[in-house]
Amino acid sequence: MRVLITLLFFVAFAGAAEAETRYIVDQAKLPMRAGQSTGHKIVRMLSSGTAVELLGQSADGYAHIRTADGKEGWILSRYLMNTPAARDRLAQFEKELNQLGELKKRLAAAESDRDNLRGEKDRIEAELALLKKASAETAEMLEENRSLKADSAEAKRALEEYRENTEDLTNSAHQRWFMLGGGAILAGVLLGLLLPYVRVRRKKRWGGY
């Protein structure tokens, strides 16, 4: 009898060292009990598709399982599956499909952003080319302005020299005219002084003196 009990105990916990994942069959709710019979207390109701860890199996068709939160109990082995329930697989597939659709949307948005960035890059490069051209033209204009300023300064110096020369000539002409005018006045004065004397002598000569 002890050998049989030991054998059953060994069979029940043979898989504890290498626990496997199992899934509750596609039913609404199934009880996980404290022992290997329907007379044991229900410790939890497990929903369809719930993933549990298989710790071992007994000869009377019960499986020792552990839930994700560490709760252990027993359930009939026929209620366990190696893969999730069809409904859960479908839900997972729909979830992945939605994720794929979202990824496609993100990819399309990324491609649109890439195209926009390319357009922005082309626009910036065009503006940069215009700025470089404008900068070159500005440099040419500055150089031309410097040349014009130099020419203007030279022209001002030439004009100043011309004015100075003109003033010198004008002053010389004024001096000559002044001298001529002074000479004419002096000649007039001398002539005015000499004329009476000349007339007196002529009268004397004509009068027989």
C-alpha cells in the first residue's frame, strides 16, 4: 500500500521539475480545486484561454497547476490544451493584425515625413544657393562702391585743384585789371594836370609872346 501511495505521489509530481505551459479549454469558467476530486474546495475559477503552469499529473486524470500569480491547485487534465483556445488565438491574430495596420500607418506617415523633409531640404538648398548668389553680388557691389568712392575722392581732389587754379587765375586777372585801372586813373590825373599847361603855352604862342 505504501508503495502504491508513493508511486501515485511520484507520478503526481513527476513534472514539477520541468513545468510546462498549458491553456484552459474553450469554455466559460472552470474550477481549480484544492485537491484531486470534485469534493475539494474550489480555490479559483479559471477563464477560457488562461495560461497556467503544469506542475504534474496524477493517475486519476487530474493536473497540478499554478497560475501566473502563484496560486496552485488541481484541475481535470482534459480541460488543458497545449495551445490557446481558438477564440483567444483569433483575438491575438486580430490584435496582431491591428498592430500591423498601425505599423503600416506609421510607415506611411514616416514615408510622408521623409518626402516632406526631402522637399524641405531641396527648398533650403535652393534658398542657400540664392543667398550665396546674393552674397557674391553684394560683394561685387561693395567692391564697385569702393572703386566709385575712390574715383569720387580723386574727382574731388581734381576739382579742388581746379578751383584753386581758377582762384589763382581770377586773382591774377583782378590784379591786372586793377593795375590797368590804376594806370588809367593815373594817366587821367597826369593828363588833367598837363592839359592846362599845354593850353597856356599854346595861347602864348598864338598871341605872339
